Amino acid sequence: MLHFVKTDHLWKPAFLPMILFISVSFFIASCKTNPGNDSGASNIDTVLTGTVTAELTNAPNVPKPLTYTSPKKVMVQLETIEKVMPISDSSEYTFWTFGGHVPGNFIRVRQGDLVDFTLKNSPDSKMSHSIDLHAVIGPGGGADATATAPGQSTHFQFRALHAGLYVYHCATGPVPLHIANGMYGLILVEPQGGMPKVDREYYLMQGDFYTKGKFDAKGLQDFDETKALAENPDYVLFNGRVRSTTGPNALQAKVGETVRLYVGNGGPNLVSSFHPIGQLFTKVYTEAGSEVNTDVQTTLIPAGGATIVEMKMQVPEVINLVDHSIFRAFNKGAIAQIKVTGAENHSIYQKLKP
């Protein structure tokens, strides 16, 4: 039997049930009110109000913002395709892709949606492929359900529980080889209230590539495993090709507009130091989560991670978007551009004569 000293400043056994009840009640209440306990997945309405087919876009384009406000069943179908495409002006490479492009199709859904996902593997493929979506809560992020042989298809469903921007990639062994060949893309899970309105949205994804020949060597290049293991890429690219979004292919904007970039890093190896030359990020959704930082010069994007950044266009210019591990930008291809047109604003910037 427990014995308690009878003093006024120590608890007595008679009070223990009441103390326990109050403590448990306080804990339950705190769990309900603290968003950190549910990681943004609370209050999901599980009742579906219809079926829609997801709009899928190729980089640098982004699907239109979603207009519905209650959860839907969203139909998504991707095809894995192995194809030879230019990696630079002189070089070609056999890319493994989702949808025939690097990066793969951009997918846009809403928090609470039930995503009905079909993965097809082209009959012309030599390899089996699968998909691991970092937005999926389930075995292998979907990879367990989508091991897909050439000419076959697989099918599974997942609930989009957590808002954010997430990488997807192939998860068939050897996984690093599939990713190194370009098998990655982005899926945006909009918060239930939608994303704040901006004037323009674009899709960029960085990747590092390893070839037998040097940068821009002539002809079809094979994958070089030795360079990949040493993490010494010949190419560091946005959207799978040297100058994919520069010069005549530059992204477009006008003075006064706000531009949002959905940016991923497929890797497979390098961390990106993402930076705009001649601008700064007025907003950064750090690691594509719910925390928003402001007035940022350079933001890190880990391999297999993403970020959402916004910029207010204030003067006409060409903004160079680079990996500020700067040899990658000027010697390995890690440059994209935004061409901003409109009226000069000399109160912000003007070039003066000597």
C-alpha cells in the first residue's frame, strides 16, 4: 500500500483521479488545436463530390489553378517512355521519361482529393518502371503497386493528405540509374483554400547527368556509372536540356507582374543553390512546405526536394536563374531565364553614362 505524508503542500490520493482527468483533457485539447500534431492533414472531408481528369502539362508549363473547393476523385494517367532526345546542341542521350519529357508531366491536385493513378509502360521500353510519389502515404509512395513491365499498366489510389509540392520519380532498381536518366517530375497538392493568385506560374526542375563523352560531345552519349558514383556530372540542367529555357525559349513576364516558380531537384546527387541574378525571391515556401520566408537571395533545394518561389517584376530585364554553385551554371548548363518586358523605372534602376 502506498503511504502519503499528510502535509498541506503535497498531493493526497483523493485528488489523483481529478488531476489525471484534467491532465488528459488538456492534452487532448492541445492536440486538436496544435497544427504541428497533424502536419496539415486535419479536417479532410472524405466525401467525394465528383470525378475530374487531371490536366497534365509539360515543363515549363503549369496546369491551371483548380477551381473546385470540395474533394474530387482525380484521374491521372502517366506513361513511361524511353527515347533519344538532344541533351545539348551536339549531344543526344537516351532519356527514360514520364510522358516523353524531362522532367515528367506536372500534376496538380487539391488536398483531400482521392487520386486514381494509372501508370503505363510503353511497349517499346526495354526496362520495367514504377513511380514513387513523395505525396503518397503508402508502401514505396506507390512503387509497391506500380512495378510495370513493358506494354503493361498498373493502377492504385491514394488520398492527397498533405498540401505541398512534391517530387515523384521511378523507384525500380537500380533506382539511381532510373533517376539519372531523367525519370522524375513534380506533383502539387494545393491547400484546401487553393494557392494565392499570381500573374504567371512556371515549372522548372534541375537534374544532373553523367555521360561517357564530355559536355556537348558529338553524337549519342551513354550513361557513365563511374562519374555518377563520383558525383561528377557533365551536365547540370533545368528541364533536361542545355538552354531549354533561355534565349528564344526564355520564360516571359511583364513589369508589375508576380511570377511563381514551382522548382524541383531530381538529382540524383547534387543539392541546388537556386538563385535569380538581377532579382530576389520575395517569397520562398521553404522546402515547398507551409513556412514562408521573404526577401531571399538564394534557396537550397535538396536532391529529391522542391521549393516554391515568387518574384515581383519591377524593371525590364533578363533574369538568369542559376544554380549558384556557379561552375554548374556557366560550364554545365544550369541556367534558365525570365525575360521581363515593360516600361523602365529609373527610380529603381538606371544605367548612367560615365
